[in-house]
Amino acid sequence: MKITFPVRSLFIAATLLWISIHNTSGQSNKVKIDTLDHYIEFGSGGGITGQAQGHMLTYSGNVYKAIRTLDNELTISFVKKIKKSRAKRFFKAAQKQISPDFQFNEPGNRYQYLYLKTAQYTKKVVWGSLSKPAPKQIIKLSTKLQKLIL
């Protein structure tokens, strides 16, 4: 018995395979953290792996899913874009709440975090300790940022 495979079907299958291999939309990009110059990162981490997962909002309004490893490598993948004016309001609120002299670092085994990186300073706020809850303004900012990804 002779089995024939139409050339057209083979061409379509090969084309689809090529597109799936070379398609870059939705793929993650590994970048060193210091290559991004202005962002707010928010999420949670800790536990057995120590890995942090969250989201990142850039000053231009891009929202990324972010995974931070223990060796300070950040893997990001694009989620959506918000209006730049809305992103600026988030940055203004974050800079008001997380000033250069503000400090709060009370992680538990599992923790939540906010990273604020601006042209002037970089600040990290971490909370999760049951004995020392985060300030209300930080919780409020974190909640508003989380609503971005819903």
C-alpha cells in the first residue's frame, strides 16, 4: 500500500512549525535588574525556593510578569499596557509612600514586597512577619498595584 502525503499539507505543517519556533510574542526575556531604569515591582516570595514572583510596572505604563531569582536575575514577560498618565500616578504615590529615608524590612518565611527604582534612588520594602505588620499606606499601595493585573 502506497501512502501519499500532499505537498500542500506538508508546506502548511512546516510553515506552522517554523512560526511556532520563531514566534517571540509572550516569551520571557532575562535581563539584569540594573538595565531597567524606572519601575515599581510588587509581589511575593520566600518559602522553600526563595524565589520572588510578581509584576512590574514601568514608568511608560508597561506591565510585566516578573520572576526574580536568588542570583538577582529578573525574567519578565509582557502582560499589558496601561495609560502613561495612570502609571505616573502610581509612581507619584509610590514616591510619596516610599521616600529615600523610609525603611521597612520585616519578612516572614513567605513575604510580600515592593521595589521602587527611580532615577534618584532604589528602595525595597518587605513585609510578612506576623509580629510586625506593614504600615497601612504600604498595604494600600500594594493592593492598588495588584488590581492592575486583574
